Amino acid sequence: MEHPELVAGLPDDEIPVNIYFDGFDWDGAGDDPGDDAGSPSVEALLERPD
Amino acid sequence: MAVAPLAIVSPPEGAHFEPSRVPGMSDAELDALPFGVICLDPDGKVLRYNLAEARLARLDRAQVVGHDFFRRIAPCTATPEFEGRVRAFFGSARRVERFPALFDFKFGAQHVEIELVRVPANDCVYLLVNRTRFDAPREGLPVGFQAPLQGELAPGEFELGVMRDASARRVLFVNTSFLTALHQTWLKVAPKAWQGFSREWGWQWGRHAVVDLEADLLEEKGQTLRDLSMREAMERTSHWAAVHGLGTMRFDFTGAPHGLFEVTLERSAVGEAVGPSSAPRCSLIEGLLEAVCEHLAHRLLAVRELRCCAQGCRACVFVVATEHRGPALEQAIAEGAQSVAQLVEALHGTP
């Protein structure tokens, strides 16, 4: 279940999220991260680009 | 550096949220918000003041609530642009109003976005305060214009046995016998309740830790936790744990392809305080990590202790996974899983 988000002054659809944690494969679906264009690698979630 | 407003996950039972819900929130719920909330009556008296506002203003709400916000707590807001807007809001029909402002403290100037929220009875107004930039203290301001320090609102506290940290929060100095005594008490009055109690206690503490982590990051770097990579966010959490004396946390993401990661806690204060046990005992840390990780991930998570120093292990090891895998994790651990690899095998096929 996803949490609804809480933020002062922003409509729900404009609330920013942590893209690194959001990109984590929490379901452990077994996708091969980094192999397809929309799936970030684990390394990409751990480090910010310079 | 400018930052966008902070976001936080609502409590697990939380319904759809929008700022007009704030007046109906309990004090505990307000304290879990990482932005400031101030409630004023029509005379400007502070009725409510949440944890984030107290942390960022470096004031103890015990010296704030009940006092005149514009004259005593924040004289810098006694201007037509701020106080005038708030007073006019009471007499208007507007539901919300937003405006930028500057909070002048003696330790720094804070650029903020204020959102005024009306309550139906119109007997008070809520100010939601989002910090957007931190600057050095402004010079050349009139005497008495800047907000007073905690020590000025309550002088001579140390002599009264009141201790505060650098952010003026009241602190206690206790050794681990405090935890030992608490654990022994639970064993005496409710032997099976320690795990559930301490996990919930840790979760509630973690909600406050999130406010702390967000405030520290905002002050130091003008960033929020959502800006940080997973490693950076967890390293800040580790630092927070270390300065609170909980032990040393390390993170291992090799289980990431399977939807989980591992947290190792060496020298766990909780594990060492409760003494030898046949089962993991650091449920306080489980709850703490759960609240912090839920805030970061914006979803419900389960943190379970795989092995514990109270069992004689070298360090405590926790696994972080999505919430619906919690029961499967618990079953696998109860059946003897000792490593992430064994957990992964046990979780195989679990959605």
C-alpha cells in the first residue's frame, strides 16, 4: 500500500519524491535492473550523478 | 540554496491529505511533519507549535505556547506584511493564503513560505511554514527586532537542571541502565509485549528522527532527504544513530535485486542493554529504521532483525523490505534463516 503524501502548499500531483528510493525494486520482481531503459541500476540508486 | 517544500509520508492509516487537514491533526501528528506549524488565536497568542518549528526556530515550545507570537516569540513578524496579513485573514472569507516572509533569528535569517489555513470556527489560524533558504544573520536590524534565543526566553535553566543541545532542544543524559530497566519492566508486567511495544516506540521515535534529519540537512546543505541517493540518505541515518549512541550502522544493498537491503548495527546499545536472549531484541531499532525508510521510500515497509547481539552474534542485522513481506520475513527468521541469501530463498515466490 502506498502512503498518500503530505506537503504544505503543493497539490498532490506536484509532490516530489526521492527518485532513488522510488526507483528501488521493492517488489523484488526479479527484473534485471539496468537492462531496460526504464529500470535504474542499483548503482544508480546508490550514488547521485556528479 | 533554494529548496522546494518538504514532503513526508502520512501515518499508515492516513487518508488522502491536503493542508486544510492540519487543524484536525493531533499534536502527535503535527510533530511528525517536517515543516513548521504554528496555530495562533485572533490576539496572536500561540496555541499550538509543532516539533519542526521548535527545532528550526531553536525554541522550546514550553516557552512559546501561550505567549504573544508577534511581540514576544517573533518580533520580526510584527510588520504589516506579516502580522497585517494574518490579522486581515481572520476577517476575510479566504480559505488559504500564501506569502513569502523572512524570519530573522540571531543565529540566522530563514526565508520561508507561509501558508495560512483557516479553521471553520474562525477562532484561530494555522501557519504552515516551509523554509526555502538559510542565510547568515542580517546586520543593522533594530534592537529587539530579531527573534529571541531560547536562553533569553528562559534564562538560568541550567541551574534548574535543564540541559539543552545545540538546537536548544531539552536533552536527558541517561546511561543504558535506562533501557535495561525498561526491558526488565516489560518482562515483569507483560513478558510477551516487549517486541511489539519497543517496535512501536522505535517507529514513533523514528518519525521524530525524520524531522531531525530533515532539519539538519536543510540547515547544513539546503537540501531535503528526498534529494539524497539511497547511500547518502542511509549514511546520514547512520550518523544520526551514532551521535545518539546507538552503535555503528552499515548498509549492504546486495539484496536489492530481490527487493530488500540489509542494515548491520555493531555495538547496539539496545542489544547490549537487554542482555542475553534466545531471540532478537532490538525491536526499537526495527521501528526506528522502519519510520525513517518509510519516509524516504513513501511506502509502508517492514524492518525485521535477522540476528541480534543479544543472541551472542557479533552484530545485529536487519532486513528492510516492503511491508507485505513482513509476515514471510518473520516466518523465515523464526524457521532459522540466518542470512539474506536464506531469506531470499524463503521469500522466493512471495509477491
